[in-house]
Amino acid sequence: MNLDALKWGGALLLTLGLMGGSAWAAWAWQANAYGQQLAKQETSHQTTLTHLANANSAIIIAEQGKRLALEQWLAASDQAHYRALTDARTTQTRLRDRLATADLRLSVLLDATDADDCDGMQTTTGPGCMAHGTARAQLDRAHAQRIIGITGDGDQGLIALQACQAYAKEVSHTK
């Protein structure tokens, strides 16, 4: 009986060895297939990430271009605003200087309905007077300079307002 038991034991051992070998082969084949699936998913995921990074880079480059264009426009606008303010101040200074040296006198038209009053100015023209037949009164230099100062401040305010409006208009169009 020992020989039969040995035959059956050897057959059983051989069967167990074959089952173990086939299980190991199946396990190795599945691991290889699963590894290939993971590699494909990783490649697909990496490709997606690359596409997203490229799209983000393109958006960033476009936004940087917009920002550069806006900065250049702002610099040009600021130079134009500064030039306009400088020109207005120069004109105001020249006018104030001409008033101070009596090279220029400010005058106002008097109401024509008051011409019958005895306090009214003559309607005749004098040398250097351009308004024929209208009554005019010359302003005191100090008052004239204050008026020029007020109009100069108003001019500067209008120039600043125009610059702000141009900026707001440009910014609202770029969005």
C-alpha cells in the first residue's frame, strides 16, 4: 500500500504544483495586464494635464498682452494729460503775467439798457478797443488775476475729468 500511497501522493503533489504554477501564471498575467492599464491611464492623465497647462499658459499670455497694452495706453494717456495740464498752466501763467504788466486788461460788457444812466461808460471807442459802440468797464488787475486763477483751476479740473472719462471708457471697453 505504500506504493499506491506514494503514487497518489506524487500525483497529488504534481497536481498541486500544476495548480500553483497556473495560479502564479494567471496572477502574473493579470498583474501585467493591470500594469498596462495603469500605464495607459497615467499616459492619458498626463496628456490631459499637459493640455490644461498649455491652455492655462495661453490664457496667461493673452492676459499679459492685454495688461501690457493697457499699461502702454495708460502711459500715453498720462503723458497727454500731463501735457494738457502743463499747456493750461503755461497759458494761465502767461495771461496772469500779461495782466500784471498791464499788457492786457480784462473788461466786461455793460448792460445796454442802462446806457441812459448818467453813471454809464461812454460808447465811443478808444485806441486798442475792438468793440465799437458797446459800453465796457475794465476790471481791476487784482480781480482780473483772481478770475484768471479761478478759470485756470476750472480748466485743470476739466482736463482731469476728461482724463478720468477716457480712462473709464478704455477700461470698460477692454473687459
